Amino acid sequence: MAVTSVRSISLLGLTGTLVDIEIDISDGLPVYTLLGLPDSALIESKDRIRAALINSGESWPNRKVTVSLTPAWLPKSGSNFDLPIAVGLLRVQSFLPITDSENEVIIGELGLDGQIRQVRGILPALLAAKQFGIKRAIVPAGNYQEACLVNDLEIYAFSTLKELLRYLRTGEKGESLTFDLPLGDQHEVNDLMDVMGQLNAREALEISATGGHHLLFIGPPGTGKTMLAQRIPGILPELTNEQALEVTAIHSISKTLNTGEIFRKAPPFIAPHHTTTATAMVGGGSHVIKPGAVSLAHNGVLFIDEAPECSTGVLDSLRQPLESGEVSISRAVGSVNFPAKFILVLAANPCPCGKFSGKGRSCTCSAQQIRRYATKLSGPLLDRIDIRLQVDPPTRTDLASNELGESSTKVRLRVEAARAIAGERFKEYPWQTNSQIPAKYLRSEFRAERSAMALLHVELERENLSARGFHKVLRLAWSIADLSKNQTPTKENVQKAIAMRMGSDLL
């Protein structure tokens, strides 16, 4: 046979493209030519494939070898083409029987000893393969559990090239792999009952979880801002299977999947350090575009502690995903959109020393230092925050009490009930939470009571609210109304929403 073809998948972000790997062996000098815009890792595949074949008892052709990856205009990256190229080289020499390659994709990296190594992004790759009508996939054994998350696709996993070749020649699969879906326990730790006092903060968490609203905690060190933020995932509803699959796909391409929790239905909690870069926050990369913290927190919580210590560019990079629910990254290899729908939680001290508020405050900062510190959180970013809360230290009574606070389970049940009310209201619309209601619908189908709307217009005329703030307050009022089981937001609901929006005197 002069030419043979094997299929694989090329990933750009979460988007997979079916790649036909055409291999030709002809007379001529023994050179290896790789076509189709390969990156450096792919160009280096020749030496990996050659060593893996020889160390698996196979031979390397002493003739001219041409490998073409089509479509030729699409940049290809990564080492996941090693295995399909090796199989194609053996097929083109008639060392392997020809199978139904049209309905099969092969993905895997080869070690020099013939081991088939785990690759990143197997889940989004196989989801794309399924959309292209592929029926069967050959993957590394290390990716087996992740690959099995894709329904209606036959999965064959192998640890070594020898095992795969034996199967392709004889049909012998060797030792069968077992698969128990490892589910993460949503409520292992960080229960809300651990929080002492902080009734206002607990209420803010519940409202935030109900409607998917963004939060800003401001207060002295040691008041429990981080502790409160860490408990938000525990009061959020479990992810649906579709949401969990999307989250798993994002973590798969970024290599942050925990092997003990491949399919985690708990909302993710991502807490980047305040020294993180803009690329780490929103995603990027030169050859391989990877998701950043905003996408890793998709369908969950993004927590930034010591927010004013972040560089201005990093904080301002959050504005696009907060507004659109996705992040767009453009590089020379192409443009990628990653989903980024999350609850943003910011925590900040009131000043550099942190002692500007609270009982017995003893701030050592100058007025200029305090003003400069406050301006680190820009107006456009603050305008996108729904709830701004001053967190004061727990009282002596709170600390001395033996009574535990309300558990996350009880709060989560109320959140789920309120979300069910909202879900019934949105059954003919594409959004799931109150924070996602478009502005034009807030002015028509989802208005508050007349007296409540009048109150909002007064605040707007006084310039206490921007146009965005007007809509933010109305969405917040809907979440408060759902928790109160009101048909529409009342004047009291709107008053509470305005108070939560105005927030701390420290801002």
C-alpha cells in the first residue's frame, strides 16, 4: 500500500477538529517530512515514534516517509499525534490489518520505551469526535476514566504500544480495564455552621448563591472573609450532568483534573493568589491556549483575597467575563472562546495596615495611603459587584457561644427552593439564575412592584445608581423575593437590595 490514512483530533481551546493523518512511503533517501503546520512538540514526534517502534519490536522504514496532517491550514500542536502516526506507519507497510479507520480516532503520546502516555484534553477531544460521527476511540490507559464520560462511543485503552498492536493484529485486548466513576463529595468540608456570628454576611452568601450575584467583603484581617468565601460552594446546588461535563472538559485541557474526582458535581472553587498575572487570570499562551482562573471557576466561585494588592490590569481583565460570561483570547494560532460564568468574590482590607475599621481600631496609615489603597478597585469593576458588605470582627458573645450556626445543608435547601421558583419563571427563557436576566427583560416582563420601581427611579435620579447598578439592584431584588417566596419584588425587597448594593461606608 502506497498511502494510508488514520484519524485523530486537534484541539484549539475546547474546540476539536477532525484531522486526517495521511502517510506515504516511497522510494528515495530515508527522510521524514511532516506537513500541516505542526508545532515544535509535533516536529519532535519523529524521534519518539522511531524509538517507541524499535523498542516494541517493530521496524522503522528505511525509505522516504511523508506525513500530512489535514486540514493543512489548521495549526497542530501537542504530542497526542504520536500514536496515530505510529499506527499509520505500520499500516502503510501492511504490518497491520486495515480496519474501519473512517469511524475511529486514535489519540496518545508515546514514550521512548513504547509506553502510551496520558494526554491533556481527552474529554473535549472525544466530545468533538462524537459530533463528527466517530464510533470508536483508542486512547491511553491513563485517560480511560475521563474518556468513558462520553456516551455512545466505544473506548479502547492501552498502556503500551505492544498491547495495542497485539489487539489490532489478533483482537486480543489483554487485561480489561474497570471503571468506577469517581465522584467528588460536594460537602466534605467548609460547612457554614463553623462560622460564628456574621448574620449579615451569612444572609449575603445565601442571596448570592440564589441568584449568582457577585460579592465584595471588606473588613479588618481575621474577621472571616476568606472563611465565608470558602463556604459558598457548599450552599450552591449540585451541577447538572451537562454543567459537570463542561467543567471537567475545561480542567482536562488545563491538566488540573484530580484523578480521584474525574467527574466532580460540586461547583469549583478557584482562589488565585493576588500576585497572579493577567494571563493566568483570563488564560492565554503562545502555542497552546490554556484557560485561566476565570474559566476554571466556570459554574462555580472565583475568590480573590487581598484584591487591592492585585495589579490594576489583572482586576480590570475581569470586566469582560463578568459582563459576557465568557473570555475571548486571540493569538497567532487562532482565537478561542472559553466559558466563564462564575460568582466573583473579592475580599479586601479597609487600608494597607487593615486596622481602619473595627473596635479599638489603631490604623497607622496616612489619609493619602488609604485613598490610594481604595482606588485600587476601579469604579467600572465595583459597578459590576452586586453585593458590597462590611465584615466586622465577631463579638465576644459570638466567640463564647457553644451554639453552632445553621448548616450549609439547610441553607442549600433554601437556595435550591428559591432557584426552583426562578427556574419555573424562566422555563421559556434560556437563562437559569436572576443574575443572567437581560436588561431589556427587566424593563418589561420582570419588573418589580410599582412602588419598588418608583424607589429605584428616585435612586437613579439622585445618581446613587448607574444604569448598570439599576439593573443589578433589580436582579438582586428578584433573588431576595424568591427567598421570601414573593411573586414579584416588593418595595422592602428593593430597599434591602439597594442597601446591599450601597454596601460599606469604607468604599
